[in-house]
Amino acid sequence: YARTALFTIIPALGATAVLAWLAVRRANPIGTFIRIAIVVLLLSFIPDYLLPVPHRTFLSSSIAAFMHLVAGVVTVTVLVAGYRRYSGRA
């Protein structure tokens, strides 16, 4: 569980830093943040399918990619909702 938590927390902290950086530099950072998040999510799928892991199957790689998708969607949703709530922008 520690490895999974670590691989979820570190990207979430990175996404938080990116949104905070964009909030200072852009009038409307949400659109840019979501585009960056989509690109990073798509790039995160690559190691799931290409890394030489013993006994890796297409199904196991697809499940890992789905877990990236879920973690990414939850992280981006929470950050965007929090930004809108605390910045007063709807």
C-alpha cells in the first residue's frame, strides 16, 4: 500500500504546485491546468505498457492505466473544485 500511496501523493502534490503556479500567472488557469493534466495522464500510460515487468499482461497494464485514470480524475476534480471555491471563481 505504501508504494501505491507514494505514487498517488507525489503526482497530486505536483499537480497542486502546477495549479498554484498557473493561478499566479494566468487570469483563468483552469483551462491550461486541465490541458496539462490530460497530457501528463496520457504520458503516464506509456510505462504501463512498455516497461519490462515479469509476467506483465495486456490486462494488467490496462488495469494499471485505469488506476492512473481514476487517480488523475479525482486529483484534478478536487483541485479545480477547491480552486474555484477558495478563489471565488465559478
